[in-house]
Amino acid sequence: MITREEAESFARSWVQAWNDKDIAAVANHYSDDIIYHSPKLIEVIEHNGPFLVGKNALIEYWNAAIEGANSLYFEVNNIFLSSDAVTLCFVNHRGQDVAETFIFDENLKIKECIACYH
């Protein structure tokens, strides 16, 4: 069970790593066999599916995505908790409302993530 304190600590760390464009720090939150869902995959990389599998593939995607995002910045608006998941609602540098749901394994590493955009 994820506590409110753990969720808030995760949110601060995750957002700070993104705002610093520190991909290694972001990646530290994810398991090696992460499953990552995002409608942005097809916009950023050549990918024929709705999700990526594996931390290395995800890091490649992130590196491609931040190349053109000089003003990258996330600001969290809300944090929702579940038994083994956290959803962060935030605004990105493009002014988009984003919700990412992170499902954690027993080591509090993200094993699945679903990114949704408004």
C-alpha cells in the first residue's frame, strides 16, 4: 500500500528530475521491464504499438522527446492514490493537462505507466 507521504515524495522527485532534464534520475523510478503507454510515442519515434516495453526503450524515447523541448517544465496540480498506484495530474511546458498513472512493484519501482493528455 502506497502512503500519501510516499506518493508526495515520489511526485517531488519525479517532477524535479524532469524539470532538471535529468533522464538518469527519472529512469531510477522505473523497473527494467516497465510497460509505458502513451499516445505521444508515434509522434516522437517510429513505433507501431500503443506501448513500449523495457527501460532502455523508454530512455531512448525520452531522449528523443526532450531534444526539441528546451522549455520543458512540469507543474503538479493533483496527486491521486490507489493501493499500488499513483496518478499525477500536471501541466506541461506546452500548457497541456496531463495525467500519468504509475503502477508500482513491491520495490516501489514503476512497472507500468499510462500517460494521458487533454
